[in-house]
Amino acid sequence: RKEVEQDPGPFNVPEGATVAFNCTYSNSASQSFFWYRQDCRKEPKLLMSVYSSGNEDGRFTAQLNRASQYISLLIRDSKLSDSATYLCVVNPLSGGYNKLIFGAGTRLAVHP
Amino acid sequence: GAVVSQHPSRVICKSGTSVKIECRSLDFQATTMFWYRQFPKQSLMLMATSNEGSKATYEQGVEKDKFLINHASLTLSTLTVTSAHPEDSSFYICSASTGKAEAFFGQGTRLTVV
């Protein structure tokens, strides 16, 4: 079983749509969780951290369910510029050692 | 946010030659840097953890004699792909941590071995 699993997509949605991505992780002791965004042929960039209580940043909402080892990302009012690959990322260790484990990513394509 | 610079961004080399990739943290000291590899349409795979002043820790299946990592200072780590072959063609990315949760990535190096 992969350490971090995501639906690869692609998700093809019209502008303005709401889209949700899911992710599961295998290490129940994992400490930190993130969503990164990666554009084609570019480095990943942090979109948002994911907290146990759930957190929101503008049109983006992330949630964590530790019991189910499940992370989600919700994008509301999709924009063309949201088209990218979204990476679910888990840090299995506490502290500053960021040995990040990446999911394979979910591709999102927003069309006019 | 913190800045990590990776160089070169793109390199084409002949089979059998070696290629060095540099990763620098420009505005912070990184005691630990990480090297990833990404094949097309696949996830980033951690290759090794680079520790300043000590030997790198390699992930299972990564040949340490082929992928030489040096972390001579708190701001510079290098990855050398030795005796490169076409199957080594990939996107190599480094990341560095400030000690907090977020990791910062270099721009990546696209290696093509012909």
C-alpha cells in the first residue's frame, strides 16, 4: 500500500464549480499534513497546511480526519488559474525534519 | 517565504558523463536538505536526506555511489549523478527546511541524458 494515496484524476470542471479532492495516508503516527500545488514542469508550492480542526483560506478548505487517516481539499468557485496538480503531502515525523511524503497528485483542469 | 535556488534548471548530457546539481538556501541556514526525483506523471520520490557535515541518508533502492550528495555548508547541497544513463532522465528537485513545518523547494532541474 502506498504511504499517501490520491485519485489521479483528471478532474475537468467548468469555471465556478466546486471540486473536492481526497487523500488517505497509511502511517497513523503522521504529524503534519499539507496540500501543495504543482504546475506543469515546476516545483511544488505550498497551498495550505491542514489542521485537525479544519481550516479555510479564501476559496480553499482543508480538512483532516485522523481516525480515518483521510485528508480533503475543497475548492469553491473554481478559476481557470486553479488548473494544476494538487499534491497531498504528509510528514510522518514531528519536529523540524521535513521528510515529506508525497501523493501522486490529482490533476485539475478548469475550463471556461 | 524562504528562498531556495537550484541550478541548473535544465541540462542535457551524454550517456556516461556526470552532472552536478546545486541547491542553495539563500536567506536561511538549512541543516537538512532533501533531494527528490519526479518522473512524468508520477509523484515526487524522496531520494535522500542531506545533512550538513555528515553523510547523506539514502532511501531504499537509491544507489549512493551513483547519486553523490555533498552538504558542505549550511546553505549548499549538491547532487551529482555519476555515469548518467538515459533512464536517469528525470526532474530532480531539492527542498530545505527552516526548522518549521513548511519546506521550500528549489525550482527543479530537468535532466535529459542522450
